[in-house]
Amino acid sequence: MHETDMTRALIQTLRDWWQSQPGQPQIARVHLVVGQFTCVEPASLTFAYAAQTQGTFLQGSQLVIRETPLIAYCHPCGQEYKPEIGRRYACPNCGSPMEEIRSGRELKIDYIEIDHIECSTNFTPPAQPEVA
């Protein structure tokens, strides 16, 4: 289960970022982009994340995964197509072997959401000048 190792690497990357932030904010959600052609099972990744973040700075945070489809490009036909993963990767139009993958190999942090704690202040904005 390589998702366990991937999760460890993800947590280390997040820890490095988190430690560099002033005030070390509480992370609410981590958004990942995972391509279908990466052989990463989103459910397994989510399970590994939940297990490995217990008792850490990420405890209680949520992993949100957006899966991107496998999209290939056929140079002889000049068309994009969606190969059937594990079945047929050749172009459905002309039968040429898959040469170029345009989408589906992504595995990256898209963005991180942090919890914002509302602060009570006595700040009053300056009065706006009247426009005549």
C-alpha cells in the first residue's frame, strides 16, 4: 500500500509549510489533485491520512481529493480521447498507441484551507470623507 508512504511524504511537506507560517495556523482541509493514472486509490489515501494525522498538528483536518481523468492525445488523428484504464490505451479512432498523456498523472497539493479565528478588536475604521 504505497498510499501510506505517500501520506507520510504529504504530512512532512505540510509540516514544513506549517512550521514556516507565523502563528502556525490550524489546518482545516488539505485539497489534493490526484490523477486516475497515478494508481493511487483515493479511499486508501483518505484512510491513511486519517490514521497518520491522529495526535499531530493535522488532527481533525480533512483530506479533500479531486480526481482528474486520464486524457490522451493522438498525434495521427489530432484528437484527445479518454482511454479505458487497464483495458485499451490505443486511440479509439485510428488504433494508434497512446503517445501523449495530457491529464491523469497529477499528484499534488492544490491548496490548504486554514481555520480563521475571529478576533474581537476595538478597531474603528476612519470616517469616509463626504462626496459633494
